[in-house]
Amino acid sequence: MKYDVRIAKYEDLDTVSAIEKATMGNYTYVDTAWNYFFNTKGDFLCACNRDDKMVAIAHLAVLPDNSCWFEALRVHPEHQNRGAGKALYEKALDLAQNKYHCTAMSMYTGPRNVRSSGLAARYGLNNVYNYKEYTLKVTAEGRKSDYHYADWRTACKLALPLKEEYGDFISINRTMCRINRDNIAALADKRLFYEDGNGSFICIGNRFQHGNKLFLVMLGGDYEKGLDFAVNLANARNIPEITCTFTSVNEKLEKALQKYGFTFVADIITRERIF
């Protein structure tokens, strides 16, 4: 079937939300991130059938290093396996290469989601890394610490040497991006990097959905001290949970999270196409 893919308008939210609800049940990702999507670089896409009925959606986000992230692909159950997902991929790839001139396009999926992985592979997105996700329910306070905001130069100085340890990728709200100067500086400019002046640091915060979870992006130096800071920050913001998603090669971070009381949630696969 032929689909027309257009860039969504802000007033499309009700229709978009209905597609997400039909696809995901009570999981409301797009609805809570709608304002963010329309105030950052990228395009929210919707696929319409020959009757001009919206049947599928997806978002293309352009990251600070000019790579892009393909997310929130939803096809209404009544219209699956008819080519709407393919149409959204093709439009996203066209925009990534010809409108934004991106260097790469990435997405994530679950290791058992054969359909999602197959569709990504069809369009040249290959498996990059396996990730693990851990979470901590915030029930107590951590030790007090002397962390303060790090400017982008300090953040880069602290974070860039850990590229290999982190598998060259970090994650925020399940958005995976490479560890490079552009991405680290952008996180620091959003005041997500904190350091103690003695080599310990933490990058923690959210891309969106700020009240649901606090995302731990990166940790260096004294891990326990950083995790205490994260717990206190979550308490101060009345956020009930801290989540950390990281490449499976980072055994050091995994052991620190386990020791602190984090529990395993899920395995995730990231796929990427280099342009």
C-alpha cells in the first residue's frame, strides 16, 4: 500500500496519541515529550493512507554532533505489515541525509524484537552495541557531597578519556549517542554535568519526562559518591526512580550499580547506519 508521509503539526497531538495508545496501551511516551519534540531540531513524522487517515508515526531527532536518532515508531495494529513502517524509515533517511546532512542514524530495540531489528537491517542499520539497563527505587538519602556544575570544557576533560570504558556510547532517556566533544558540551550546557574538583563527576538528568525518572548518563571517579549525589538530587526533585542504561562492555559501572542496590531491568540493542 502507498503511504504519504508528512511532517506532523503541533495540533496533531490527539491523533498521534490515539495511535500510540492503540499500539502501546497505557505507555505514554510521545504524549509527554510532544512539546520537547517541537522545540528541538528534527521532525515528527506521520504516515497517512490513501484515505488521508494517519496510521503510523515516528520521530527523527538531530543530536548535537549532527547524528540523528530515530524513535517512537508506532504503527496502528490495524495497519501493521502493510508498509507504513517502511515508508517512515524511508522518509527519515531522506531527511537525515538531504535536509539535515547527518553523519549517522541510530535507533534501539529489544533483542527479541525480530520485526523491529529486521526492519532496521532492511535500511542498513547494523547492530552497534548491546546495552543493559538498571534502575534504583529512591527510598533513602545519600551522603552529602560537594558537587557543583561543570562547564563544557571541564566536562569534556573528564568525560572524553572514558570513551573506551563506556564503549564510546552514553544514553539519556534511552537515546544513545557517542561520546564526543559536541555531545558532551551540549549536556554540560544543559547543566547536567557535576564535578567535585578532584576528578569525580556525574552526568545526570533527562532529555524529557523530567518527573518520572532521573537518568544517570555517566559516572567517573568515586562512583559511590556520585551515586549518593544522584539519590539526593532525585529526592530534592521528588523523583522516585533512577535509571542507568549503558553498553554491556562497561563491567566496572555495572558492578558499582549492583553494589549500590540497582536492579537489572532490560537488555537493549542499538542499531546504526553511517552515512
